[in-house]
Amino acid sequence: MPLKKGTIYKYKTGKYVREKLGSKRGCIAYRVIPVPNKPGRKVLICITRKKGPRGGRTKAISLLRSLKTAKGKRLAKRAKIKTVKRKRR
């Protein structure tokens, strides 16, 4: 299944190419978990509520691929480059 346009992105200063899995809506905090048996891959997890088993309710936000792997390098060529927006006080 081909990926939608804009689902692959990276930040200018980042070490990973990101494949979007879900929205960041309702997130309190984030956690990065390595994928077992897959070197160079991690999952960005969003914590939506702090109460509950395993540290609260979570959802997967994006799949992080290292730029050191072959697939990461290939996806980096077509990835959209994002910049971090600064929050006003």
C-alpha cells in the first residue's frame, strides 16, 4: 500500500526519518521505545492520560527510522523537511 503524501517527514536537526502513524492531539508527554528485533527503528509514543496501568493511556504517533540504515537513507530523499515552531510566551 503506498503511503500518503506528507506521511514521511524529518526535522532539519534530527537523526531520524519519521513515518506518521497518528495525530499529536491530546498529548501530555512523549516516550521513545525501541522496536524489538529491528535495529535502527523506534516508536514515538504519546501519553494521553497519566492514570492507568503501564503509566497511563498511550498511542503511537510515529515510526522513527535511523538515517544510518539503507531504508532510512532512501526515505530521507523524499521526506518533507519540517522546522520547529517556537512558542510565544
